[in-house]
Amino acid sequence: MLKNFHSFRNEHQVFDEITEPDVASVTRFMLYYLQRNLPHQALQIFKNRLRMGFAGNVVDEVMVALALKACRTEPRIGCEIHGFAIPSGFISYTTVSNSLMNMYSKTGQFERALCVFESLCCPDIVSWNTILSGFWKSEDALNFALRMNKNGVEFDPVTCTTVLAFCSDHGDFLFGIQLHCLIMKSGLDCEVFVGNALISLYSRWDHLLEARRVFDEMPKRDVVTWNAMVSGYTQEGDHGLEAILLFVEMVRGRMELDHVSFTSAVSACGHERNLELGRLIHGLTIKSGYGTDVSVCNVLISTYSKCEVTEDAKLVFQVMKERNVVSWTSIISLNEEDALTLFNGMRLDGVYPNDVTFVGLIHAISTRNLKKEGQMIHGFCIKTGFLLEQNVCNSLITMYAKFESMEECLKFFEELSCRDITSWNSLISGCAQNGLYQKALQMFFVAVTESKPNHYTFGGALSAIADAEDISLKFGQRCHSSLIKLGLNTDPIISGALLDMYAKRGSIHESQRVFDDTSQRNQFAWTAIISAYAGHGDYESMIKLFNQMEKEGETPDSITFLSVLTACSRKGMVEMGRQLFDSMAKKYQIEPSPEHYSCMVDMFGRAGKLEEAEEMFRRIPGQPRLSVLQSLLGACQIYGNVEMADRIAEDLLALEPMESGPYVMISNLYAEKGEWEKVAMIRRRMRNKGVRKEVGFSWVDVGGFLCLHGFSSGDKSHPQSDEIRQMAKCLGYEMKIRSEGEEEHFLGKFSNNVYLENTQSG
């Protein structure tokens, strides 16, 4: 190759020395420069030739066509050559017109290319194909292909591959099937790149059986053919194993692999979570010289991330010589702790972020609760115009909701110029997660009028209704009716949300009905119904469902165990609870969380096994929660263990010094033991710190929109409190009269029965 270059350089020196080089030499040198992507040098030779004058003698149609080809980045010069070609008569040559149309199409002046085409007397197949490939919309391109067919133009392989590439939407896919029939009739299916285009078409529309049939029937295949089939399997997602097997066949057949081959194969390993094979292919990429290829490394990072081998993903990133926005975005999403540092490194590297970069960055900031940094990124998005990207705006809504900054969240939402259903979903979920249940439901009602709701929309609303004390259950029932009308009630997420909502609002029978109607009972559905029965105290049904879940092959998760252990605690089934707790790690490889330890502490405490309860309490990872301390203190109160109660009370008061519960419980314990001085000391301590017992509320549905009214003992805040108290008194009298009447009726019946029994025995 170096020898050829030196040879050409010597020839070029000779060319420069020739005062009047012939047309063949000029054409040869122009072609040489174009092949090496040096269009300016080719144009310079053409310009020098024109300066010699007498264009007819020094320039031919091939040189004009080559000059137009060199104008892909110089549309102005291309227009000048067009002006030269018309009076000089070169425009009458089809090759020149074809190059002219190609130049206009490539420089975004398709209308001019179309004008040139319409002026042709006898366009050839290259002319038709040039215009066909210049269309932007698939509909226009396919209509032009129909025009070709009507005019009797016989499709060649280029025509077929171009048309197949335009068959993108569903209607056009049917056009592609019809074209496949024409291809088979004309015998063009033997052409390799036509077969490649057919494989790509069928793969794009998930018709992998048809794609594989085309692949198997092809007499000749190149690396593009194999790559198209492997990519087709990989893109589908559910056919990772087929993609891997086909790649292995490529390797065994000693095919020349390229970066597309490796990216498809590594991606398939990621879909299948096959870490071992992924590492083998990684080694093969290094041996083949693609170990630092940007696209291959990006997929390797993604695959190692899916296989939860983050350190290997970071190593791949470190060895990359060149990194693009995909590389940086992947590593930012993967490394949440250093996301901001990596983002700054990305900017220093001169790589401009995209919307996906900001989505990953905002998620990392939200997870780590970095409010100040989140506000800075929000400002950066405003300056750089990324608030025009809907997914970035939606991420910011979620971020402020996770920061519990609902005022900022609502303000930002109201300022959005455009909102999609994901925006509404983020706001509804954010309100529900922050205890703004009525606001969540209000936003839901607005969302369903402005956008088409999906299962996430209803999921957020149902979650708010489930957790709210002041929202009537009838709104949950309305949501259920709407879900049935929309056909969304069969969605596993919705079924679980409905089940949970009915259970938390006291309608266990509705929960069971939803569960029975669920066709696909996943782990979430089983856990929800088990938790529902546990919450309602029906422990027999709960244990029965848990056993049924295991029999049907559904593996319980940590939430399932939490519900079952809670049931064991309240039912006093200590041994069963102990066995289930031990089986979490041994049988199901589930690491017990602080909540599971808390259940065990509560279970031992209720059973009077206070030493075991305290020992389990000391094993809780991290800082113990308030609830477990209260539970253990309550057990000490029940079983009169003052010594342990003192220790637990100190821990409890250190954790929550303003919580009234611990003071009241330890005070009651001292009172039961007759230690009144200590009772007085606890009461003084409460007064000095300003601790007050929180008032308990009850709720009643009085009708209207979201109208549940809360009240407490002795409450007179309601404007109709006098009428309410009078009505309550009347109801009390009526209940008393009825209960006395029923008691007299029961005593009379009992006396008669006794009299009859005595008479019969006498």
C-alpha cells in the first residue's frame, strides 16, 4: 500500500509538470482524491482545468459528474457547476444529471433534485434510485416507488434495499411484505444486501421466524447478514440465547467479526445475565482489536451493570481511549456516589451531555438526597435549555418530591409549558409519598381530563386512597370502575394496588375478590393478599395462603416474610416464626432487614421471652427504630421487668426526646409498681421539655368531594357540634333501650327454657 502511495505521489509530480494533461489523467486523479475523501483537491483540479478554457476540449461529462460528487459539503460550488453544465450542454448527459440530483439531495436541497429529475427525458434506474433515496418521509418514498412500478421501471437491488429501509411503520410493513414477493419473483433474493435488508425489516417488527427463514434460505451470506440476524435476536430482548448461539456459530465458522458483531453478542449476554460468556466475549474483543472500540465498550459497561459487576464496568470505562456521551451517561448512572464528579469530568473531556445524562444524574442526586446539588443542576438545565426535554422535567418533579420539597415541586409543575402523562404520574406519586393524599387525588382528577391515564396514574391514586384517613373509600371504588372500563384492571401492578387499597381501608372481601380475578398472580399479588390478611388479624387464612404460594412455585420476598413474621408475632407462634426467620437466609438467600429483626423482637416480647427479645434487639443492623423500642418497652410493662424497661427507656428517649409514648409507658410501669416518686419525676420531665401526648382522631364520611371529617374526644370545632352531640345522645339512648329490650327478651327466653327443663326432669 505504501509502495502504491509513493508510486502515485511520483505520478502526481509528473502530473503537475505536464502543461496540458489529457482528460483521462485528470479524471484518474480526481477519482483518486474522491476515494480518499479529499474532495477539495478534486475540485481544485477541476477548477484548474476550466481555467484552460475551451471546456469542450478540456472537460468531459465524467469530470463534471466527479466535480459534482465532490460538492457534497460545498452546495454553493455545486450550484455554480450546475450553471456551467446547462449552457455547455453537459446537463443532457444522464450521468451529470444523476450526480447533480445526488449533490442536491445530500446537501438538503431535495426540491431542486426533484426539479432536475422532472426535466429528464429518459431517466435511468440510477436517476430513479437517487430521487428515491432522497425522500425524508416514508410515505412519499413509497408513493414514488409505486410510480416507478407504474412506469414500468424494473427494480434493481438498490431500489429494493432503499424501499425496504423506508418500511418503518405498520402500514409500510405490509408494503415491505408485498415487495418481498416481488423480490422472490424477480430472483433478487439471491442478492446478499437485499437479503440483509429483508432480515432487518422482519427483525424490526419482531417477526423473527420470517427473518430467520430469509437468513437460512440465503445462498450467500456476508458479515452484515450474520450481524443483522444476531442484532434482530438481541433487539427483541427475549431471544438472547438464540443470538448467543448464532454468534458462536459465526466464531466457529471463522467469520470476520466486526464491532457490530461484538456489540450484539455482548448485549445478548446482558439480556440473559450470562456473565461468564460475557467475559469470554470481552476477551475475544481484546484479541480481535476491538477492546477499546467505543460502541463495544459501551455495551460491555451496560452488560456488566446488568450482571451487577460494577467494578468490571468501571474498569472498562477506565481503559477506553475515546469516550462519547453514551459512555459517560452509562458510568454516571452506574456510579451514583461519584455522579457529580463524573459529570464534571465529562464536561472537562469536551463531551456535551444529552437528556438521558441529566435523567441519570438527577436520579443519583435524588437517591443521595443532595438538595443543594439538585437545585444547581436544575439551574444548569435552565441555562442549557434542557428543560425543553420532557423526561428531564419529569425527573426534576420526582427529585423535588423525594426531597420532600412539595412546594417547589408543585411550583415547578405549574410552570411547565408542556405536560405528558408521566409528568402527572410523577406529581401524583410525589404527593402520595409525602402524605398529601387529598392533593394527590385532586391532581389525579385533573390528569384524567388533560391526558390519557395509564396504570401508573391509577397506581398513584390508589396508593393515596389506601394510605389516607380522610378520603372516602368510594373514590377507590370509582377508580376500580374506571380501570375495568379501560381494561387496565388485569395489569399486575394495578391488581396489587387495588388489593392493597381495599385491604388497608378495611374491605378484605374486596381484596380477596381482586386476588381471585387476577389471572397472573405474581410475587407482588401474593404478598399483597398475605399482608392484607395479616393486617386484619386472620392469621389462619394468611398462613394458608403463604403455604399455597410456596406450592405454586412463587418465591416469597422480604415483604412477604415481614407480613408472615408479624402474624406469627401477634398469634404467639414463636417456633414457627423462628423457623421462618432462619429460612430467609438459608433457603431463600434473603438478608433480614431491621424490620424483620423488629418483628422477632416483638414476637419474643409478646411471648414473655424478654432476654431473647433484648438479644435480638442488639443484633439489629444500624440504629434501631422507634417502633421496636416501644414494642420492647411495652413487653417490659406487661411482664413487669423494670430493670430492662429502664435500659430500653433511656435508648428510646435518646432517640425521640419529644415523643410522648415512651414517657407515658415508663410512667405507667412505675405506677403499677407503686414507685410514685419516679412517676412524678417522669411527669416533671415531660412538662419541662414541653412534651404533650398527641390527640387521637377518628374520621367520618359526611358526603361531598373528599369530605371525611376528623374529630377527637370532646371536640367542639365543628360548626354543628351542638346538633352532633344531641344526635349522639339520642342514638345512645336508643341503643340503651334496644340493648335492654334484647336483654329482657334473652332472660325471658332463658327462664322459660330452665322452667321446661326442670319440669321435664321433675
